Amino acid sequence: MANVGDDDSQYKINEGDYVMLKRGEIYKAVQIQSKKKVMFEKQWLFLDNAVGHLYSTTFEIVPGGQVQPVKPQDAPSAGSDAKQAGTDNRNIVDDGKSQKLTRDDIETLKEQGLKGQEIIQQLIDNSSTFRDKTEYAQDKYIKKKKKKYENKLSILKPTCRIMALMYHGREPGKICHLRYDTLAQMLTLANIHAGSKVLVFETCAGLVLGAVMERMGGYGSVIQMYPGGGPVRAGVENFGFPSHFHDTLHDFPICHVNALLAGTLDTSFKDPSAEASNSNAAMEEEPKMEQSKPPEDPANMDTNAGEERTDAERESGRDAKAQLKRVKQEERRKKLAAAVAQLEGMNADGLVIASRFHPCPVLMCLIRFLSPSRPFVVYSQYKEPLIECFTKLKERGGTVNLRLTDTWLRHYQVLPNRTHPKLLMSGGGGYLLSGITVETERSGRSNSEEPVPKKQKLTES
């Protein structure tokens, strides 16, 4: 039974965990750190007291910025004792004079230490039109005031769905306006599962990469194909994966794919100081012209000694920087070699593409690394790039079950006598192109044996 108790720790908030703060429909990813101020919804708070509590617990922000768990109360909530309600709202005029409490009065109540529920009750008692509103209007008024004055939040464990909701609600451009339902379809269409080898090319702040790693559960291997100088994994850090998850993650620059396919990629280590040492040796072999120097003044002996010490310190600093640079380059070489070892087999189990670049050259380049009978999925905010991909794949051959789809998602409000579609909704969830690779019979060669194009160019769609 001891093991069960140990497993319970994953359901509790621990120091150093990455968590999601939730208030209403607003989310924010933060890390639990001792005595660290966190800004959430224009309010400073500390999360020290959240350590040890279960995830999904609701906390209340008390004076001083500390959080404490909300205790269940049997007492009725604010406004629940208001039995009287009007039949309609036709005689209610919103002239701004119905509330007797001013802003200064509300600030005074806050300074006196009144909680959000008590402030809301004061607003109800001092409203001249609340009793005349209908029951629905009263509930709507209370919910609006709770959102404004109740300092409550929930702490959730990060998941790909919550991460997608956070990005889509705050910065949708960072994830190419990828919606959480579209992300779920991508994981399903690409058949992401534990123990598989998946290629991922994305420019969605690491959201798609993190979702793939979460679905695989730390088993298998993920190769991130990245453009530019280095991989972007800001979203992956917010998932708070254990260390063994990162052991399965590899990265490979897409600009070296053609060299890898042609067999000309060099992963051997080159010491950057070798050329410098050779040039220094050549300079030492050259004859030096000795110049006569005047006798040194004893008064300047200390100054010269200080300069020599300074030169020695500078030389030591340069050696340390060179050594650090060699270590970093060796680490990058090892990572590149590990990624090459994963790709050389040309036996990947899945391919996921979601980026702001035009997907056609990326897809045509990376699909060669898939084994036959393996799925691939490409996301784009617009359908025209995917139509071009669809046409190219049809001309090329080697794929079956090609499908170009889009999804229409609409949320519904489900309440007694008030169930209806919500007025505000997402205009579109982007488009998905999916298919399965097959081995071609053309000249007895498979997809991976096709000629390598001379140049692959990435352009933004």
C-alpha cells in the first residue's frame, strides 16, 4: 500500500510544478515557486499555500496576496434569499442611478476585509432595481458581480486541451489559430501512441509537440524538425513533463534534410580551436625582429607587473570561453547524431505538420521518412495550401485515403429553460489534410528511394 501513497503525490501540487491558473474562462501557465509574486488578472498573488493541496482545488485570494482553499459552506450564497422577482424588465431603466454604493464605498468595504460574497450582498441590498428584475436577470446580475468581486481561482494540472484553450483565448496567433478540437483530431489521425516514432514540424509555440509527447507518455521517440536557428519549445516547458519524457525528444534542422537524404551530412566533431592553434604555430615560426628597448624605470615595474597579470587573466578567460564553446558544440553534435540515427532508418510511424510556412515543400520532403502504411496529417489555417498538397500527392502517388476536412464547433449554454447556442463562437478551426503512405510499384522503388530535390524552400502561407 506504500506505493499507492507515493502515487498520490502526482495528484497534489508540489514545489516547482508547472500549473494552470483558471478564473472563469481565463487561463495562465505558471510555476509554483516559494515567495514568488504571480500576476494574474491584474492582481498580485503568492502560491506558497497551494503546495500540498490536490489539483482542481478552488482557492480564495485573501489580503496580502496569499491563497487559501475555499471551504464548503452550507450557508446560502449572495442573493439566494431574494425570493421576490419581477415578471419582466420593461419598466427598468438603466440610468446608472439604481446603485446607491459608490466606487469609494466599495473600496472602503474591501479595506474593511469584506469578502467578495459579502460585497455582492451589499450591492444587492443597495440596488433599487434588483427586486424588480426577473429571476433570470437576477442570476445574470449575481454572476456578473461574482466575476468582478470574488477573488477565487482554481489550480489545474496542465493538459494539451487546457494549453490550447489558454493560447486560443489569449494569443491565438502564436498557435496559428489552432483550436483544441482540431488538435485532438490531429493526434487521432496521426495515430499517436506510446512506443511509436513520430516526426513533428510545427511553429505553434511547442503546443503540438507537447500534445504529441503527452499522448505518447514518455515511451517511443519524437523528432522535432525545426526551421531557423533552434527549436521553439515554450509550450513544452509549461506541460511540466518528467525528465524521462525529454529523453525521448530529438531535434533536427530541416535545412539539413536534403544532405541527410543524399548521404552527405557530416556529424563529426570539429575543434574550433584547431585552426587557431595552427595559425598561431605558423606565426611563431616566422622570424621576429628584435628591437632595442630603453632601460625600464623602477617606478613603472609595479605597473608593468599589473598589466602582465591583467593579460594573464584575459588569456585565462578566453581559454575558459573556448572550452565552454567546445563543450556546447560537442553536445550539439551528439544531439544531431542521435537525431540522424533516428531518421536514417526511414521508418517513422507518423508525421504531424502544423506551421505558418507553406506546407507543400515540407510535406513532400518529410513524407519520405515514413514507413509504408503510416499516417500523416497536415494542419493549415487556410485551405488553399492544403489543396496544393492534395494535388501534389495525387500526382506523386504513394498515398491513399487522402482527406481534406474542416470542423465546425459551436458551444451551447445548457440551463433550465435557457438552453441555446452561445452567441460568441470561433469563426473556424482551420483545415486538415490526412492520408496513409503505401509502397509504390513504380520501378520497384519505395517512396523513400525517390530522387532528392535540389532545393527546398520554406515560404509563409
